[in-house]
Amino acid sequence: MLLELQHIYKWVKQSGRNIFLLNDVSLQVQEGEFISIMGPSGSGKSTLLNVIGMLDGFQEGTYHFQEQPIHTLKEKHRSNLYKEYIGFVFQQYHLIDELTVYENIETPLLYKKVKSSERKALVSDMLDRFNIVGKKDLFPHQLSGGQQQLVGIARALISKPKVILADEPTGNLNSKQSEEIMQLFKQLNEEDNVTIIQVTHSETNAAYATKIINLLDGSITK
Amino acid sequence: MFKNYIKIAWRNLLKDKFYNLISLLGLTIALTIAMFIIVWVKSELSYNSFINHENIFRISSNIQSGDGIQTWGVSTGPVATYAQNDIPEVKHAVRLRENYSYRTYSVGDHKFDIRGAYVDVDFFDMFQRKVIAGNRDMFLKDARSVVLTASTAEKLFGTTKAVGKTIKADFEDLFTVTGVVNDLPENSSVNYEMFFSLDIIRNTYVNNPYWKSMEADWGNFNFITYVELYDSQHHKKVNKKLTYIQQANDPNAELFKSDKAYYLQPINQMNLYSPGGIPQGINTVKIFSIVLFIILSIACINYVNLSTARASRRTKEVSIRKIIGAQKKSLLLQFITESVLFFSLAAILAIVLVYAFTPAFKEITAKDLNINFLDGSLSLIFLCVFLIIIIVSSIYPAFILTSFKPLLAIKGNMSGMSRGNLRKLLVTIQFVFSVMLIIGTMVISRQLEYITSKNPGYDRTQVLNFWMSNSMQNHAATVKERLKNIPGVSAVSFASNPIINNTNSTGDVAWDSSREKNEMVVTPMAIDEDFIPLMKMKLNAGENFKGISTDSTHYILNETAVKLTGIKNPIGKNFELYERKGTIIGVVEDFNFKSLKNDIGPMVMYYEPHTYRVYLKTSEENTAATITALENIWKEYTPDFEFNYSFLDASYEKMYLNDKRTGELFYIFTWIAIFVSCLGLFGLTTYTAQLKKREIGIRKVLGASVFQVTRLLSKEYLILILIAAVIAIPISWYLMQLWLQDFAYQTPLNWWIFISAGIITLFIALATVSFQAIKAGLANPVKNLRTD
């Protein structure tokens, strides 16, 4: 088991009343799964993804990641965990504007204190694999949306995560670009055994997954 | 990793050109000014800082004056002799007296101006001079010997190997060089170029009926006496011993403060404290140090404000970095690297500016302040200041920047910054500084205006004065007649001293009740019958000298002297000066015969028809012709010498030149500091206006006028300025009070100065703010809403 959520509740207070973002969510994810989270706006998809990614907390329930009880861990320990095992891909790509393609991909390795020669090799491999060698010295604003998202995924993969969390990765892309990204996810999932959890609105994209979870008002329907 | 930090920092610098330029400009200017102030303060504080200066003291004399004590920086001849011979704690005791006897020196046909002084030969040991030529034991071996400094020797003879060469003083007296020593530091009280033997003065006592020898003359305060102690802690003990010796030997012992006749002043305090140890220039130094602090703070505040205000722009970057694995530590390091790079850039630019403006700075301060970045102690100070301001201004923004929760960026919420309160506090501090500086400038300029325009009690307009030469003085009566006949000269008078700054003094006075009362030290001045009318001084009682022979036993006292002696109805009462019995015939209204930094002391005027200094009242027209005529007469009697004269007006201004320079410097620094403040404010409002673009757009669509929009953006600053004024006024009142203490005559600290400083700040701030505000107000709202 890669991760397991049990009876997760998350709420915010608004004018004295509790508004539930996540309402008794339980979820098990095995290594190598490809999961799509679907649901209307405000149903808690992104919140769930953020909880899984340990970027956000919750009030009640338990969360085990590789048998470790996340809900009891200290912030620092938790961030070490997600840095080690989780890669994030965003709808807005969230590349660092001041860095070139090469540097964006390289940055996670810098923070992991990987040696310079090794870094070079890893980044080159990644550029090769994604076919963006020619773009390595460009800045994000010089790329198309699809290319930016490729760089975003490359950056997420560079530190060899066990799981990739993607929040509407194709939300800003046209259908052709979307398809390419989805093909890439599928390939990663099948060939490299990377677990993928994505939030999506699109039925077509959701269909790439091996499992679909539907959320409504913070609860898993199905 | 580090290379990476630098790279990012550099890219960010180029990206935000507008704000970075503002920050950089402010910081560079501030650092430049800071370096100048540091150099200035350091030079003021390093006055007389010889290697062994801790052990060297100047002996000041505490003299009874009426009911009070006056402390003089001079002392009598025997003090040094006794200190050297009878006090074992004293290593060296040295007398110094500037040599005013000669006007010019010549070697062959070349004439030179040289600053000379009579000294005891131990002088060279006390101030640790290196012997460059000659034998130390033969230095100043007789009255015809002189010692030169190396650069003077070079100037006169083109070589330092000058021993045995001769110099003529005033074309008649021949002196032989017996030694050459290394130069004395310019920034010191003993910065002379040529040294004469005290034997010259000793010889004048040969037929002196009153004082047997220089070493026994307790009456004339002719010398500055320096003592070097083996241990500086012993200065109190030495003072006690000196007092004891003085009380036992001085025939006028009662003249001195009986329990503490002297004050041993550390020599490095001589420029910033009065001879009695009362702060004088030190307050100015303190105020400049405060200005230094203010300017650096303003620059730091600008940096902190602008970088935290713009922090929201970097929320995204920081969040992403955190998500992809950055530790807080590495982010902190990244931002600190950015600050360091930025500050280093400013420092480099500042160094360039310092080099560029050094000549101007030298001119304003009239000091030879060479800024040498290779000078160890100076660069160390610079480095420390630099490090401090980097730490102060980089740590806080770095913490702010790294403290966001990474989710902010993902949620797309970029305006998670609400550090507005701190920013307001910092802006208020800047306003406090601005108000303080403006008050300072106003008070200082008013005080300088006040002392230069205050009526000193005599009319100094169009009064030309000069010292007569010996040959001229021998024919004084004729000279006087001839001077009177020069067209444009309306009156001629002779007096013994300069009236602007008469530092003469004597305790040799007596009056009927003086035996019971305390003694008094007075400033004597010999004048002729024309002096008081020429100067338009007022006689409060009695009459002026008449120019008849009985005048030699007549005295005119000033009001202060009358008050201190306690003589009632002084006219006709007995008075004695220099053992010469006579009567008081007049009381002259008090006038300032010293700088307005001093109170008016007691003065006794006595009659001497043909003394050395000539005062001429000239008409405003044709002054040049009058001077030419004067010069012709001078040349007839004294063909070899230059004719040197001065106008009282000019000398009076010159006396306050230093204060004026200080004022100018303060003025410049103030406006630069305010400019730097404004830069920051400008950047900040530009930023606020950008943030509020949308709000302004909506308001305008709803019908807000340009004025209303301007008010919206400026209102908050108005309140801050009011708060700042309330804080700044008491602080600056206190500081200005401190500075004014240097002056016996002070301009009043009017309430309106403080109010108008507040108003000026308000206007400057509003002008700065409203530029952006009006621009925002005028902008097309539709465009703003669309681009949002």
C-alpha cells in the first residue's frame, strides 16, 4: 500500500458555521495505480489532492503514507517526505519565470544537493526523453503552454518520485496538447511504474486512469 | 548552488528595473554621504592622536574671575619647569608659544611664509619626532638655532639635509638650522613648521625689573604647556602637586582656584572641548553622527520597504521552490545573497562617487580629508557599517519572503501580504527623521545668521585694520596724520589688539575693595582717544580719553568689569592696571570682543596714543584707491614687506567660517537624506498605485474625481506625518538645545520653527506621493479594469 486516508474531515469556519471541504473521505492507493479525481467545481478535488500531497492539513482522520502516520508527523518531517516521494504538476505549470528550462528542471536536484556532474547527466536525460533539448536555454514565457507543462512534468520527475500529483494538468491546454500529456502520463505509469493521481474535469482525460474517484461536496460518491 | 543564487539575484535585479533603480540610487547616495561623514567624524575625533596621546595633557589654568572661574588654555612659564623638575610622575613638560615676531622668512632672494613656534627642546621627544638630519643633542642649542620639519626643509632648501644652513627672519635676524625632524600631523595642535629656542624669550627677561626670569614669571600666561605623564591615571595627582607648587610660589597665588589651580586636558580633546573640558565642537560631531545614522537608516528603510512591498510578486517563486524541495535555509540564503549583491553594487558605485566628490567635499569642509580606501582602520569602519546595514536590511525581507505557505501560490492567491503595519511604522520613522533634519537645518542656519548679524556693540562696517611695522610705529604721530589725509578715510585710531577676537589677559589689576574681594582676570586693551568714537561704542557713564598726558592714569571699564569689581558709581574711583595707579573715567557699554561662543568678560581700556594696530574708517566709494594710498605709505616705511590688511566685516565672518561650513555641510546632508527618503516614498506609492489600480478603476467608473482618487492614495501618509511630527519635535528640540550650548548667544527656539518643519515635510511628502496618485487618478479606468 502506497497511501491510505481514513475518515478525513476538513472544514473551515465561515460566519460561525463549519463548511466541510472534505467530509469523511477514505481512500487507498496502491503503488502503480493511475487515479483520476473528478467532480464539479468546489467539490473538494484540489483540497483532497493537496491533503494527499501534504501541502494542506486536515482536522480529523488518519493518513498513512508508506505506513508512516502523516497526521502525527512534524511539519519538517512531513515536508521531507513529500520532497522525497511526491512530484507536483500544476494547471498553471508554475515554472520559475527567472529560470531557463534547463535550470527549472535542475532546481529540485540543487535542493537535494546532488553533485554537479550527476545533475548534468540527469537533466540531459530528462531533456532528451521529453524532446526539449533545443529549448533548454529558453525562459518559460518563450514556450507554448504544452511545452511549459512538459517542463513542469520533467521537473516533477527529475527527483524520481513514487507518485505524481497533477492538478488539472491539461486545464490550460488545447486538446492535442492534452492528449500528448495524457499519453505521457500513461507511459510513465506503465513503463516506469509511477503512481499518478490527477484531478480533472475532462471525461476523456479521466479515462486514461485505471480508477476514477468522484467527489461531491467533499465526499466520495461512486 | 552559490553560483545559482548570484545568477537569480542578477536576473531579478534586471527584471524590476524601476524599483531596483530607485533602491540602488537611494542606497548609493546614502552610502556615499555616510562615507564622507565617517571620514569627517574620524578626522575630528583623531585630532592630536599621537601614538602616546593618552599620556599627554595640556595644562589649563583655573583663574578666579569675580565669583566664578575662568579656565584658560594657556599657562605661565614656571609651570613646565616645576612640573619637569619636581613632579616625578611627569616624563616631559614642554612649553610652546607661537612665534608672531616675524612676518616673513627668506633664503637668498626667496621669501616664505612659515608657521613657527618657540618650544622647549623636549618637545621633539614628547611628540616622538624622528631626527632626519642633525644631532638631537644640538637641537635648539642657542637662541639662534632653529629646527625644521622635513617638508619645510624641502621647501626652503630643496633637501632635508639642511643642517648648518641659514634663514633670515624679517631680513635682519639670522637663524641656523640645527636639525630636521619628520612633519607633525596636520590634524594637531602642534602642527608647526619651524621651531625656535625659548632662549629668545628668556633673554627678554635680562633687564626686566618685575619678573626676574621666564622661569619665575607667574604673571604672564604666555605658553601652552604640555605634559607627558608616565601613567595617564596620575593626572589628578599631578594636578594636586602643581596646585601646591603654584600656591607656594606664585606671588599672585590667590588669583587661582585654590584647591585646583589647573585642569589637565587630554590633548585629543583640545579641538572638541573648551580648555576647561566643557563640550564645544563635540556636540557638532555627535549631531553629525546622528545624521550618519539617520541617512543609513533611511536607506535601509527604503530597501526593506520596497523589497517587502514587492514580496508578493515573489510569492509564486518561493512557493514553487518550497514545493519542489527548497529548505527554508536555502531560500533565506538566496534572498540574503540577493541583498548582498545589491548592496555591494551600491557600495561600488558609492566608492566611485566618493572619489568624484572628494574635491568638492574638501572645499566645503576646508580640510585636507583624503579618503583612502586602503587605509586599514577606515576601510574596517566602512566594512562594519556595510555589514551592519546589510544584516539590518536583508534579514527581515528574507524572512518575510520565505515565510509564505506554499499553497498560496497554488491557490493563485498572490496578495497574501499584509505587512502594511510594519511598512507604515518604517515610513513614519523616515518622516520623523525628515522633520528632525529640517528642524536641525532651520535652527542651525538661524543661529549662524543670528551670530553673524547680531550687533556686537560696535560698528564694524568699512573698518580696515592692520598691524604697523616697527619702522612705521617709530613715526606713529606722523603716520596718523598722513593716514587721516588719505581721501576716503574719515577716522584713524590706534589700539593694541584686534577687536574681533581679543585674547589678551592679565590678572594685574587692583581697586579699592579688591583686597577683600576676589581677584579678577581682565582683558586689557590699549587705545587712543579716537577708538571709541570710530567704533561707535557707547559710553554709559563718564567720558572718553581726551588725548592729553593725564590720560595715562585714566581707565575706561566695560560694564562687566564694573559689575565684577562691585564698584558703585565708578567714575572717579581708583583703579590699577599693571601696577599703574589711576582713576576710572568712563564706563563703556559691553561689546563682544570675542566670538559669540563666549560671554563678554571684563575689559579694561587704557590710554596709549601710538600702539601697534591701526583702525581706519573708510568710505564705501573708492575703497580700492584708499587701499592703494595706504599701501604706498606702508611701502615708504617698510619696503620689504607685504602690506597685509583686513576689514573687520571679513574677519568677523571668518571667525564663524567653521560654523558656517558645519552649517553648509548639515544643510547638504539634510537635503540629500530627504531626497533619499522621497525616493523610497516615490517607489512605495508607485507600488501602492499599481496594487490599487483596479480599485481606482472601479471608483472612477462609479464617478470618483481625480482629487478624490489622489486623496485616497495620500490620506494615509498625512496621518503618518502628523504622528512623525509629534515624535520628532521633542527629540529635535533636545538635540538643538545641545548644539546651541556651544554658543553664549543663542537664537530662540521658536515654536513656529517646529511647526513649519512639519509643514515642509508634509509638502515634500505630498508632492512625492501625489505625482503617482494623480497619475493613477487620471488614467483611463476602462483600460485599468481590462488589464487587470
